[in-house]
Amino acid sequence: MGLISLLWGIVALLWMMLALIPLVGWANWLLIPFAAVGAILAAIALAVTRPGHNARAKTGLILNGIAIVVGAIRLALGGGLL
């Protein structure tokens, strides 16, 4: 499950890079829920795995968190989030 959240975070970051392009900012409306699902998967993986073997889940949580924060900031700057 940690690997799934890590891959989900990588896809979210690639999507975030695409959504930073002008006139493609509408993609952030889809990115934020997508990354939120990845963060939930990472949190579940952190709860299930042993403390020494949860590096993938932690990395997935961080990547999805970055995608959520940058997507929300991009929406706020573009006037899409009030």
C-alpha cells in the first residue's frame, strides 16, 4: 500500500507540474481531490505497516501533501479559490 501511495504521489506531482502552465490551472480542481485520495492511502499505509518499513508511505504522504498545497496556492493566485 505504501508503494501505491508513492506512485500516486509521483503522478500527482507530474499533474501539478502540468497544472502550473497558464490556461491549464483548471486542472487543479481535479488535482486536489486526486492527491487527497493519495494522502488518505498513505495515512492508511502508515497505520498498517511496521515502523521500520514505512518509508514509502511517508514519501507518498509528503508528495501528495506538496501537490495539495501547491494546487491550492495556484487556485488562490488564479482567483479560483476564494
